[in-house]
Amino acid sequence: MLIYLNGKFVEKEDAKVSVFDHGLLYGDGVFEGIRSYDGCIFKLDEHLERLYNSAKYIVLKIPLEYEEMKKAVIETVKVNKLKNVYIRLLVTRGDGTLGLAPWTCDTPNVIIIADTIELYPKEYYEKGLKVITASTRRTGVDAFNARVKSLNYLNNILAKIEAKIAGVLEAFMLNSEGYIVECTGDNVFIVKNNTLYTPPVYQGALRGITRDCVMEIAEKLGYRVVEQPFTRFEVYIADECFLTGTAAEIIPVIQADDRQIGDGKPGKTTKKLITEFHKITKTDGTMIC
């Protein structure tokens, strides 16, 4: 496996950064998770736009121009001779001192990894996930805007640990007002009376690339799509529930906090969206050859 590291391709074992990198010391940096399907990097421009927006928000100057970064992502996939792959693109603050001050860091590090990923076992896409509600609350937008994909994921990791302890793979995360915002790494949708509902980004949800894609697909299929706050009550009485994310794609949820959702099986709307989503993954993106 070859890793892109600051303009060079190096073997996995040689891909190293300093222990003084503020990405390691403080989670100071941004990242994107991107997918390639049969040689088509899905929604690459949308992912790169979000990366540069995240970096701008935290006052991090990415050392590559947009087109240079795009080329670097494409080349990373090509040199690894992979067509179906998960791409992790990171930009760290770079080497600095042991203090918090980001201005002590010299040059940001750019790292691109192309590898396979299985966020959830295949059986859960067919049978559906069971989830709990974590006691760990989502960081409020008044503290840090969730639209920034930063390297600091401890908040989500703690919720993931709660799910593991409860014997499930995923957990809903609430904001300080008790509304469901998202899961540990995915956006949340519920379906009720042929209407799709998803939490608005102003409440602390990430504006997911897959989330937006699913909303577009649903509207084209004739569904009503609403960005609206909802609580666990709305989930418990929903006809269907599913999660979306770049790594997860679309995965059904059949039980929340030991309460069955709908008939306890992946719903017809969820299945239809999965089918339509897979149709566009190989056409709506950037070809690597």
C-alpha cells in the first residue's frame, strides 16, 4: 500500500509524521472520507469543497491548491491499482511545540490513504441495525460547529463505546435540547407517511455528502423531504429509520432503545433509496482513468 505524504508516495510502514504534529497532540486538523466505485471517485468535488471550507473555518492554510489536491487524490487511487476503495484525506496543522498555539506549527501535513473499509458487516444491511441513545451529548454548535470535519472525534468515540457496551453497533447522539442530531459517524433519517425527516445542520448535524445525495434521490422519487428537529419519540413511532454516510452508505435501523421500528424489518422506502443510490455511485463523480 502506498500512502500520499506531502507530495510523495511512500510505503505504509514509512508513512510517518512527527510526534510534535498538532494533529496528533491536539486533534488539530481536518479530514474527508471519500469513496471510489469502479474507478469513479464519488462526489470528489463536493468532498474537497467541504475540506477547504473546514480548513478555512479553523484558520488552516492547506498547502495544496484545489486542483493539485484533486490530482493527488486521483493519483493515490491509481498508484494503488484500486477501483473500489475508501479514501481518507487528512490535513494536519503540522509540527509545532507542546503548547496549543497553532502559529508555532510550520507546514501542514497532507496525507491521503486509499484502502478498503467495512463499517458494518454485510448482514446488517440486509437485516437492519439495532441502536441505542448515548448519554454522551453531541458538541453544541455554540461550542464548535459540526459542519467542520475535524480530527477531534473523542465526543463521537465515547458514544461509540456506549453502543459497544450495550451490545449494539451504533448510537443516536442528542444535542443539549434533547433532539437527535446524528449517530457517531452517520446522519439520521426517519420515514413517516411517505415523508423523510432528517435533523437540520443548524442543530449540530454534519451536512453529509451522502445525506444530501439521498435527499435529492428521494425528492426525484416523489417523496417529501423535510429538514426538521425530532426527538426519540418520532423515531419510536416512525415507519422506517436509516443512517447515511460515506463509509456506511445507506443502512436500515430496525430497533432503537429496545423499541421496534415499523415492522422490525428494513422498509420499502429504505430499500428503494439503497437501489437508486447504488445506480449513481458509478456515474456521479470523477473517473480516475
